[in-house]
Amino acid sequence: MANVIAAIDALTEIILANKEKLTELDAAIGDADHGINMARGFEAVHAKLATAGSDDIGGVLKMSGMTLISTVGGAAGPLYGTAFIRMAAAAQGKTTIDTETAEAMFEAAIGGIKERGKAVRGEKTMLDALEPAYEAFSQGMAEGEDLLRCLELATDAAGKGVEYTKTIIATKGRASYLGERSLGHQDAGATSTYLMLAALTAFAKKYSREA
Amino acid sequence: MANVIAAIDALTEIILANKEKLTELDAAIGDADHGINMARGFEAVHAKLATAGSDDIGGVLKMSGMTLISTVGGAAGPLYGTAFIRMAAAAQGKTTIDTETAEAMFEAAIGGIKERGKAVRGEKTMLDALEPAYEAFSQGMAEGEDLLRCLELATDAAGKGVEYTKTIIATKGRASYLGERSLGHQDAGATSTYLMLAALTAFAKKYSREA
Amino acid sequence: MKKLINNAEQVVEEMLQGAVLAHPQYVKRVEGFNVLVRANSPVQGKVALVSGGGSGHEPSHAGYVGRGMLDGAVAGAVFTSPTPDQVYEAVKAVDGGKGVLLVIKNYTGDIMNFEMATEMAEADGIKVAKVVVNDDVAVENSTWTTGRRGIAGTVFVHKIAGAKAETGADLAEVQKTAEKVIANVRSMGMALSPCIVPAAGKPSFTLAENEAEIGMGIHGEPGTHRETVRPADETAEHLVNKILADMSLDAGDEAAVMINGLGGTPLMELYVINRKVAAMLAERNIKIAKTYIGNYMTSLEMAGFSVTVLKLDSELKELLFAQADTPALVQF
Amino acid sequence: MKKLINNAEQVVEEMLQGAVLAHPQYVKRVEGFNVLVRANSPVQGKVALVSGGGSGHEPSHAGYVGRGMLDGAVAGAVFTSPTPDQVYEAVKAVDGGKGVLLVIKNYTGDIMNFEMATEMAEADGIKVAKVVVNDDVAVENSTWTTGRRGIAGTVFVHKIAGAKAETGADLAEVQKTAEKVIANVRSMGMALSPCIVPAAGKPSFTLAENEAEIGMGIHGEPGTHRETVRPADETAEHLVNKILADMSLDAGDEAAVMINGLGGTPLMELYVINRKVAAMLAERNIKIAKTYIGNYMTSLEMAGFSVTVLKLDSELKELLFAQADTPALVQF
Ligand SMILES: Nc1ncnc2c1ncn2[C@@H]1O[C@H](COP(=O)(O)OP(=O)(O)O)[C@@H](O)[C@H]1O
Ligand SMILES: Nc1ncnc2c1ncn2[C@@H]1O[C@H](COP(=O)(O)OP(=O)(O)O)[C@@H](O)[C@H]1O
Ligand SMILES: [Mg+2]
Ligand SMILES: [Mg+2]
Ligand SMILES: [Mg+2]
Ligand SMILES: [Mg+2]
């Protein structure tokens, strides 16, 4: 359990470290709050988990999701919050996360985000990082890679997805109002997704070394 | 008659040429409108005299004063307007202005300004240019100087008065709210008074050469 | 960043405290939440209206809480949609048994958060309906975007649907009236200067000394294009033409107009703009039944304005002219 | 200079046209003059109130023309006292036979121009009385100045003397009430940024990125001193302390408060300021009967605010709470 909490703390850390960067990305084609919102949310999650730890992975994820929903606001709050709650459901009753569980959680998260946000890949949103990441993860699994390697593949794919968002016009979220003017800019939400995957991968690497 | 109108046009010219400078002086310790106000007023006077010339010096001056009162606004409008109207009374019925008439006009103008503005010399106002100018004019007269020379003396004295305003604290007008902070700054109204005297002197000089 | 604040993190909290202290006759706080509701909430026997959104648009939305307009307003972080739990608290606090209409501006975040709140309230058995305001014609209507943004036209929705609710109409009727306003209201804005989100500490964009951003939203997000600042009349003309091109307002029709300041623009300039807007409508023989001019839906300290035109029929006109008594809009 | 205007020379004229177009139910123009009077002027059987001053303080003063407040407002050039002939026209247009009270802010220019107008009107047999508002405590009261400036407290004079006039009181009584307001009202302001007189085209002073000007007037004229921008609470504290030191407001007394924006400051920040102001009065056990918060007496696009405190007795309170129906202040 401590590990899930530590993993989420790793997310908090990377979000706080990139608060300004995410806000700047959002300023260019949005409303300059993505980093601020995410930081507020993860600080709240961190505080919550510090005082009221839950007894299973599902519980921790659900509590985190609920906290994100009630503290982040904007578009990212419901989307990431829903993702966490869906991941909680997928991890229900688990005490460790194996590759299969991770894949199921990944899939659940994407499903939640798509349902809430009514977006598909290619609209310059977090999905442009998350979906390729998921696909790379699945393919890695199919090729028999371990969880850490699958996560590395996912993170790489998310990073490419972030780059890809620069090349497309936004058709969902606030940047969509800009039309052509959104070209050349990197999506803030895709970036935060990438950063969290990277942090998770780094955490898994460190953890697997320690274990 | 044409000469009085031409003289007033000379005032208009110098005010318009110094519109920005007077406004800047007023910006430092006032409200940044003296040049704008005076320019608006003298443009109106010019237009008025161009269409409705009067038949004596008094009439021209009175019309000018009334126009200044109804177009300048602020502190300078009533003060200069009153000065012109008082000068009109002093020049009533005259067709040329000799030194005695000029002195009477000068005195009347100062009386009007003091009555309206309830200020005395030394309060960092137009009076700090006008009163020394009047005294120099009178002294020149007492010493037997001609009108042009008296005007030259008056203008010199007004110039010194302008310099003097830099050394004193304002106790009347908008600059008085600044207290000590008004020190070192030159009074806008004293400056416009000096400029008009200078223009009048230049006009008299040109006129006396032409005559 | 020069602001009259104490702390960027606390600015919404302190603003809400200051608002309750300023307007105790109108509003009270829902303890523990960033929600202001009418001092006498819940009002029984009347559909309640709840609106909200990110902060920074003051007096929107708490300024419109009072008789004849809203029952509750939810304040998110600056320019950030409020969270579902906050909206849910507002709904619970104002429901007088006839249900609650949510007035939402068309932003992804607002819609998702208000929808989640709706799910929560409905689970409690509260009747909830919603309308989505999308009056901004700056953004071309196309299948490529999430639709148009909601901006100052929202205030007309508050006013008219609020008046309808006071008549005792039921939830479906109030919703229908709100939708009629939305169908008939169009806006467009522009900015001369950006604004600074307190927590960000710097402007979200910069404009050169002679540049204007046309088609601005109200969150400091960029507009449709930039241009050299033009005379007020030309600017007004551009906006009004875009607005009129998008609505069927014919000679003889009646309209309400709002000249909305974005926060940093003096009323003097709004009057200069109104002169041209009124002239353009008069030319087209469109009667202006009522003009609202001032800061209604702002964007912090941004200099700029928006124009809103609402086409009136007899129902909308009567409700627009109905009494209102709120901190920011009082009408006999 | 970035402004929504067409032409610096025409800005007052165009503003007045825009105002009449926006508020035909409230005001009409005295043809050929920069004077707006009530749409139903002259109102018979009632003392009339006329105020005015330089333009650039909108909604002052034309925004307060209407039932319960002013009868006429005279607009000078930007920040420049109006000329006597303009004031005279206003007086003639509003006199309903019971005389006219002139509400003048304490500036040399205003006083001289209004006095000359008084002489003109009296020559016509119109009864004219005047009061001079001097609420700004920033400028130390001393024999060395022309006295204190009149700033936002003027709006309380309009409101209360206007309400008194509606009761049918005679000219001397209305004047006496106005003087009571003046005796009991104190204000002080500060600015975060300067403003630009359109015809001047550049700011009348400049402030560094971290500087504030304390004790600002409302004409872009410098204040009493400069300092590094402080947190809102400290700034509010400084102003309120100066105000309270100058009035005898004791525990148990009642007061009205105005948190006035200078034109470029968002309402959000005014609420943050109000939070502190209200707390300071509460600490001293002074009851706030009513708070006005918003842009009442502005200085073009200047960022900053002023605080006004008015000590109430039962007469002033009743008149403050009386109805008003004007473009900028409506009160049930
Ligand atoms: N409909 C959507 N589906 C998925 N992701 C979205 C959607 N709309 C916006 N996003 C993501 O949310 C990010 C913006 O988040 P944030 O700035 O916190 O919210 P807001 O846009 O409300 O200010 C975008 O960069 C984008 O990645
Ligand atoms: N009481 C007074 N008596 C004489 N001159 C005065 C008085 N008050 C102000 N002035 C003069 O008027 C000038 C300011 O004029 P102006 O800027 O046009 O008016 P305002 O101060 O109303 O903006 C000052 O520089 C000063 O010379
Ligand atoms: Mg954002
Ligand atoms: Mg001046
Ligand atoms: Mg946002
Ligand atoms: Mg002036």
C-alpha cells in the first residue's frame, strides 16, 4: 500500500516541479491555469493521503480521484479525477499491481476520460499522450515485456504524442477556439499526462531496484 | 483695431506652440491640462474674432475674455477670462493703447485675477509672473521708457517670476495639495503668463518697426 | 504583477468574504464552500437558478444573486471551472422544492463539472435542468470546435430566466425561457491589454503598444486575431457586423444591448462605443428597448469590451424589464 | 496611448451622445451644451441638484442624474472644470421654482466656474445655493493649501441631498443636509497605475513596477507620497487609519462605506479591500449600515481605489436608504 501512496507522491512531485511550465503551455493557447490547477489538486491529494490512508490500492486511487475532482476544477479536474476513479475500480481488491492489472487500469482510465470529455485521439488533448501510451504498453505486454519495460514504452509513446500535439489543430477544449492559431503549440494536458507517466516509470524503476 | 486682433492672434500662436510644454508642466504638479485648456480657449478666441470682429479695443478684449471663460475651463479659464474682461473695461472707448492705458489694463487684470482666485504673490501661481511684470512695467514708465521698452521690462520680470516659482511651495491651485513635493517645479500658469507677455512684446516690436 | 491582493492563493476566499461583508442584505455564504446564495435561501415555491464558473469575472456571478435573478453562484479558482462538489452544495442550498436550473457557460470544464454535480444532486432526488450559454460569435461555428464560448450574454440569461422563475413557472418553463434567450443572444469582444491570473503572476499574452486582440474570450485566452488598434467606431462596427451577421434581426425588431467592460476600460470609452453601436442599430431600424453599460462580465483587469445584442419578443422584453434586486443589477 | 476612442478632441461630446443613447429613460441633453438633465426636467415643486466637474470620472456625475439624486450634471473637458455658461445652462434647465443646489468638489477651478455661473443665474432671479465637498484626508488640512480635495464622498452628497430634495424640503434645508454629509464624510485613495488624459496622450506620471502612489486625487495629479506596493490589507489599513483619525466615529456608531474603484481595478480586488475595511470597523464596534462597492468616482483607466466612510445619524441613514433610480445607482 505504501507503494501506491509513494507512487502518487511521485506524481505530485513532478506536477509541482512543472507547475509553471504547464501553466505557460496553457497560457499560449488556453487560459494559463493548467499547472496551477494540477498543483492545487495534487497538493490536496498528498495532504489527504498523509492523514487518511486507505487500506487497498483501489481505496487510495478512489480517494485520490475524488480529491482531484473536488480540487482541480477546469477540464483537467473531472478528466483526471474520473481516470483515477476508473483505475480504482479496475484495481479493486488488488494489493499489488501486475502488468495485467496495470493494462486494465490504463484502459479504464482512457475509457473514463473519453466518456467525460467526449473527445477522441487527434483533437490535441491529453488523449494524444494517453492513447499511444496505452497502445505501446499493450504491445509491450504482447511482446512479453515486464511491467517496468511496458511503462517505459508507454512513456516514450506519450512523449511522442506530446510532440504530435504541436502539429495538429485543437478541436476540443479551450484551445479549439483558436483554430489554426493553435498549431505549433504543445498541449498542456498531454504534457501533464506524459510527465505523470514518466514519474511513474521512474518510480517503478527505483522501486524494482529497491525490491 | 486690426492691431488688437493681430496682437491676440500672437497670443494664440504662442499658446498653441507651447501647448505640450504647458501641459507637461501641469502634469508634474497638477493635472496635465493647462496647455490643452489654453489652446482650446485661444483657438476659440481666434475663430470668434475672425468671424465677429468688434469695433473697439474694449469690445475685442471683452469678446476674447467671454470666449476664454466659456471655453478654457479649469482654474485658468475664469482667471484669464476675468483678466481680459477687466482689461476691456480699462481700455473702454480707446482706439489705440498708450503706455498709461496699458498700465491701467495691467492693473485691472491683476485685480480681477486676485479677486477671482483669492491668491496673492508667492503662492506659485500666474500672479508670480504677472505682478513682477506689472511692477517692472510701472517702473519703466516712471523712468520715462516707451511702451515697447516697458513691455520688454515686464517680460523679463515675468521670466524671472517663472524661475522663482520653482523655488517655492504651492499654496493655491491644484499643486498646493503636493506640499513640499511641488518644490523645484515651475508653475504652468506663470509660464503661460510669461509666454503671452513675451508674444505681446514681440508683436509690439514688430509693429513699432512696421509703423 | 501589481494587484490589490494579499496572497494569490487566498484571493478567491478573501474576495468571497469581502463580498458577503459588502452585501449581507443580498447574499450569505454556504459554510465551507465557495458558494454564495440568496440571504433568504432556499426560496420556497420557486425554481432556483444556479450559475458559476471561474472567478475573475466579477460581478459575475455572485453579483447577480438576488431577487429576480440568481439564487446561487459558485466561484471556482480564477478562470477555472468550479468543482462538482461546490456546484452540488449550491444546488442543495437553493432548492426550494421546484428544482434547480443550472446556467452554464460553454466551456468543457464548466460543462463537465456541472454535469457531475447534476448527477450528485439527482441522486438526492433534486430536480436539475441545465442550459449552456454560447453567445460568442468570435469563434466561427464549426464542427471543429467545442462550439461557441459563453460570455456576457450569460447575464441576460440570468436576468430573464431569473424573472421567469419569480413568476412561479416550473423548471421546464424556466429552462425553455433560458433557452430562448440563448437562441437570441450574440456577443463579441476585444481587448486592448491582457490580464494577469494572480497565481500565474504574469500576463497570459502580451500585446504591442499599438495592438489589439480581437475576439477575446474572458479568460485571457487568445482571440481570433490581432490587429493594429483602430478608432472606436471601426472597432465597434467590426464587432456589431459580426454579431448581426449571425442573427436574424430585421427592421422593426426590438433588441436589448449590453456594452460590457472587461474590467480595465473606463466607462467613458464604453459610452463612446455605445454611440456607434446605437447608431448602427438605428440605421437598420432596430429599436433598442434597453441598454446595459458597464462591467458585467469581466476578465480581471483586462482593458477591452464586448457587445451583446439580444433580440426581444414580447415575453423576453417583459421579463427583461421585470424588477431585479441584486448587488450588481438593480432595476425598478 | 491605447484607448477606445475616435478622437481625443471629441471624446466628451461622443461620450455624452453615447450616454444619452444608453439612458434615454433617465437623461436628456441640454441642446448645444455638455449638460445632461433628468428626462422629465424641470421637476416642479422640488429643489434641483446640479453637480459636475471635469470628465473622466464616469459614472460621475451624469450617472447620478435621476430620481432621488441629481437633476443635472455638467461635463467639462477631461479633468477640467466646466465653464460657467455650461453650469448656468444646467441651472436654468433644472430649476423647478424651488431653487438649485450646486454640489461642487473643492478645486479652485470648479469653485470659480460654479461661482460665476451662480452670479449669472442669480441675475435671472433663480435661487442658487452651493456646497463644497472636501472629503479627501490625504491632503493635510492646513492653511497652506486651498483645503482638501473633493473625491468619492461626493457621491454620498448626491445620494443624501438628492433624497432630501425629493421630500419637498426647501433650498436651505437641502443645503443643510448636504453640509451635514460633508461634515461627516472622509475619503482617501491610492493608485497602482496612472491614467492618460486623451488630449495629452501620455500618462501624467509614471510608477515603477513595484510602486504605488498614496493619497492620489482623481485627476491624475500626484498623491502625497510613493511607496513600494504593499499587501491589500496593509494598504487598506493605512487609508482607513488616516480616515478614522480624522473623524469622530465611536464604538456603537453607524457608518456607510464606499470602496470605490478608480476605473482600472477589478471588482475582485475591491472585495479583498472591503474585507479588511469591514474588519477594521467591526473591531472598533462600528456598525456598517450599507456598503457601496464598485466604480463610482473614477479617474479614467487608473488602477487604484479609494475608501470613503460616512458617519450616519438617523436623518442621514434614512435618506441614504431612500430610493434612487439613476443610470449608475439604483436602490429600492
Ligand atoms: N474534451 C476533452 N477531452 C480530453 N481532454 C481535454 C478535453 N478538453 C480539454 N482537455 C485537456 O485539458 C487540458 C486543459 O486543462 P486545464 O487547463 O486544467 O482546464 P481548462 O481548459 O478548463 O482551463 C487541455 O490541455 C487538454 O489536454
Ligand atoms: N487661486 C489662483 N489664483 C491665481 N492663479 C491660480 C490659482 N489657482 C491656480 N492658478 C493658476 O492656474 C494654473 C493651472 O491652470 P489649469 O491647469 O488650466 O487649471 P486646473 O488647475 O483647474 O487644471 C496654475 O498653474 C496657476 O498658475
Ligand atoms: Mg486551462
Ligand atoms: Mg491643470
Ligand atoms: Mg481554466
Ligand atoms: Mg484641470
